[in-house]
Amino acid sequence: MLTLVPEAIEKYAAEQTTALPAHMRRVVADTYANMKDPEMLSGVIEGTLLQFLIWASGARRVLEIGTFTGFSAQMMAAALPPDGKVITCELDPKTAEVARKNIAKGPHAGKIEVKVGPALQTIATLKPHFDLVFIDADKEGYPDYYEAALGLVSPKGIIAVDNVLWSGNVLKPKDKISRAIAAFNSRVSRDPRVVHVMLTVRDGVMLIRRRDA
Ligand SMILES: C[S@@+](CC[C@H](N)C(=O)[O-])C[C@H]1O[C@@H](n2cnc3c(N)ncnc32)[C@H](O)[C@@H]1O
């Protein structure tokens, strides 16, 4: 379990969060049974937080960078209106296939499009605006995803970035990924174009919006 708080507290918080529907519980169980690095799946607390952002902002179009098994894509789709859309980007064709199968078994398949390939290539084909951009792919790509997201997000839109605390390793970054995330966080903090807040939810979630909105 990826958590910055003691595991017992994370477990309690998850239990005190709206329960996942059966099809989402199956996605979690199958991911933990069959996938490498299953803890990449964001989980009920972060997924429900994303749903609140969508609900409160009235978002209709969502871009996700990093699909994995389709958990967060389905969580976000569930909070969208019937004509809402999630475009989700996955590099690995086999993982994308797993996500597509999971999504097809759920009730929101019509709202979700999985695009396979390097996210930057996919993003280059997309037109503004997205009301929420969720960045959750390779950490060294974050600066590029951030710049792309700033160009695509609607004036009142939100960019949410996952794993910004990287299990706390950003405090004394020793490896390549920790250094990349710490550098990304500093870059956002120095960026006069945005207002942002770092939440200590799960592995750290940064919420960002344009200052000029
Ligand atoms: C942390 S997981 C995403 C978890 C998912 N958002 C969830 O909460 O269930 C990151 C995913 O990003 C994918 N990925 C890595 N590099 C990528 C890239 N350059 N373009 C698109 N996807 C990428 C990985 O294959 C992996 O499936």
C-alpha cells in the first residue's frame, strides 16, 4: 500500500470513504492478483477525491496521463455527466488491453477512450479544453506533461498530479525518480502562472490551476 500515514490510518480512512461498487472492487482485486506493481493503482481515497473535483467543478472533459488497469479512468468517468468524456493515455499495449477489458465490464465504457502510445504523442493530437487533467505516468515525464496540460486545460480547469511526495523521498532525493519529482515540485512552486496546493493524500497529490483564470 502506498501511503504517507500509518497503514492502519490509511485503511481506516479508506473504510470511512464511500465504498467502491462491485465492478471497481473487481478491478482492484484483479490488478493485485495479476499485475506487476499493483500499488500503482490510485485507490478509493484518491479516486473519490478526483470524483469530488469533477463533481464540484462541473467538469465534462477529462484527460488522464497513465491508465494502468483503468481504475482511476473509471472512477472519474462515474462522476461525469452522461455526455462527459475521459481520454486516457497508456504507453504499454498489453496494459491498455487489460484496461479496455476492465472498462468494457463497467457501466461507463461509453465515456472512456483509451489511447495507446507515448502520452506526449497522444497529447499532441488533442484539442483544448480539458476541465481536469490527471497526471499519473512516468515521473521523469512530469515537466512535459505539465506544460502540455497547461496548454490544454480550460481556464477554470484543474491539473492533478499524483505521487508528488514519492513516499517522502522528495525530502532527501537520492535516486533519479525522487530527484525528478523534487525538481518538478520546485518548478511548479516557482511558476508564476499557477496557484497550487500539495495534499498529503496517499503518495502526495498536487492540485494546480491557472492563476489568470
Ligand atoms: C501509476 S500508473 C497509472 C495508475 C492509474 N492512473 C490508476 O490510478 O489506476 C502509470 C501508468 O503510466 C503508464 N506510462 C508510463 N509511461 C508512459 C508514457 N510515456 N505514456 C503513457 N503512459 C505511460 C504505465 O505503463 C502505467 O500503466
